Amino acid sequence: MKIVYFDYWTKGIHHFLNFDKILKEKGHSTLLFHLGSFIGTCAKEEVLDGILCRDISFYNTKYIHKALQSIKPDVVLVLNNKTLMDRAVTLACRALGIKSVFLMHGMVIVGDDEIADYLETIEKAYNSNVNKIKKIPKYFRFVLPNYIYSSFKYDNKNIKNLHFLNVIWANAKNPGLSLLLPHIATEELATDKSLVYAEIYREYYLAIGFKESQIVVVGNPHNENLFRQIKSNDFKIVDLPQEVVTLIENNRKYALYLEDSFVENSNMGGWTDEYRNDHLKQIADRLKNEDVTLVVKLHPGTNISNIKVNSDNIIIISKATLSTLSYYADFCIGHISTTVHISIILKKPVLIPRWDRSKNIIDYYCKHKVANAWNHVDDDIDLSVNQKAREEFIRIYITITEPTAIGNIVENILK
């Protein structure tokens, strides 16, 4: 079989690495097909981490439908299912008779209260006139033509009856709502299969257009290595950056900060480069009083060149074995990243900053009593752990606690 991974750029390639090798060992070919040239300069073709990557420009077209028609894959695996471009991919697959599979790649907000709170946050980021104006060139050059073309190729009635205009208007009027809880023509977003991390997400995907038979709980593939390490108690410090290894070898404590890329994500919550740098400096300086080093693991989408923290108590890293990094940490600091789940599974204390612009970010963990609110940088640090609450959280929000997620994903891609 020919399997195509679809993403907007190559920076998300790590989401496919867990199962790419297995698919190849089974005799299947893989390709990362992306749209990097829509947002910047990129290579037409390159090999990254053993995966052949091709930008849409390789196929001498700006249309996803035409590129897929040229590639002729058996399966297209996508990581997103909310935007107009996501609709373009799904509709192109239907028109061409290609099996489409959606795989979760991060946290999804569920629950009425959580959705309402988060919607308020992202509407401020996505629904401002400034942000809309900035996106006009990309939308008119790439997004709208792709959605309209795929819609026409799937069913030309969608163009004749002006159905596509209703969808475009809904996305333009409320981009935040469309990203969080699509409500117009949601069947256009429903891939043939939806592979979700845990039981809690089943109801959410039913609400945005998937059928019960299309939703499969597979577990989080990023936790696979963690569960294997727990079983064998195999956490090797050689997998960590030398600066962190030195801390461990010298019996120095460190707190692991799991950065969320709020700045790059449309300045979510009002975060800017300047504020993020100041925020990290505040925490690093505060922890120095506790004789604890701050180790910051950057989100893959974060621009590391903009991280400039003037502190001698901070280590900033972009790549590391996250399970091992979490294992040796004394505690974790985060906001909404699913990587916080690793610390919860490892029974590590978790702190969630709740001062200044952190208050603009939805509370995802404290309300479930699996993390403690850090209301001000100068407050006492509460490292207590409510293990009973965590066991319930793991049952609902993680569900699969054996190293089977990757196998489950491969099985559902192929069958």
C-alpha cells in the first residue's frame, strides 16, 4: 500500500515517526505530503528522519486534489479536521476514492464549561480584524481555491447551489468556533476513520460529524515508549542533553517546564515573545531560591531564536526523550499540553501557573485535581499529589495504559 501523511509543514513529522518504520517493515511505502510553500520557503523534496517529504509545489500545482491524483495513495493520514483546508483534503480523498484516516495529535477541549472558556480565549486570538487581514493573501491564493476546487470535484452541486459560500462565511465570521466546534456541513470533515487517544473524546467527535462506527480509541502513541520504560524501569540518562545529564549526575534538582507555543499560535492569551521570555525568567529566578534549575522543553512549533531569557538558572532544549526528561524531573510546570500527561502517569507533582497572562489560558488540569495552581510566582510551591484524582483522570483521559497504541494505529491504517 502507498500511505500518505498529510500536514501543513514538516515540523510535525515527529507525529508519524512512531509508526512509519513499522509500516515500511510491513512492505508499505510512505510519503509526507505538505503545504510548506504556502506559508514560507521550503524544499520541494527532501528526506527527514527517514521519511520522504514532498511539498505541493513538487507536483506543479496549488491544488491538493490534483497532487493526490498524481500521487495515487491508498490511504491519506491527517492530523487535523477543522479548517477549510482540512475540508479540501477530505473532499479530495472522497472524490478520488482514497481512504482517509484522522489521527489525534494533541489535546482536544471537551466538556461544555471547558469549551466555553477556551472559545473565549481563541476568539480573541483568531477573530481580531488584524489577524483576519493578515490571512487574506493566503486565503485568496491557496485556502479558498483549494476548498472550492475539492468541493466541486466531489459534487459540483456544491458550487451550483452556493453551498460552499455558507461554509466559507461561517469560518470567516467565527474562526475560533469553527476551529473548536465546527457546526456547518460537519460531514465534510469526517474522515473514514477517526483514531482518538481516549474514551473522553468519542462524544466530541460524534458532535462534529463522525459516526460511531468511524471512531476508534487507539491510545496516545507518544506514551508508548513511556509505558515500555515503566514496565522495564528503563530510563537512560544518556538519552538526555548533556546539560541535564550533568544536573542528574551532580544530584541537582530540576523542574521541567513544558512550553506550549502560545506566541506562535496566534499570540494565544495575549502572549508575546517579550512576555514569554519574562515569564520564563520569573520562574527561573524564583526556582533558584529553591535550589532548583528550570529546564524548558520547547514545543516543536516554537521559534527557538525568539527565546532569550536572561537567567543563569535555566536550560532550554528543543529535543529530548520526553519520558526520560520527565522521569528525572522533581516536578513539572505546564499549561495545556498533553505532555503533562507523562508527569501525571509518572506520579510527578504538576504546577500550573495562574498569574498574569497565564490566567487567559484555560484551566485543563487543576479543575480535575491532577495539578496544583501556582497563583503567583512568589507563592509557596505546592508539590502535593492527589493520586485518587489522577487514577480517575487516567481512566477517562488516557484510557490505554499498555504499550499498544502504535500497533492499534497501524492496524487501523491498513485494514
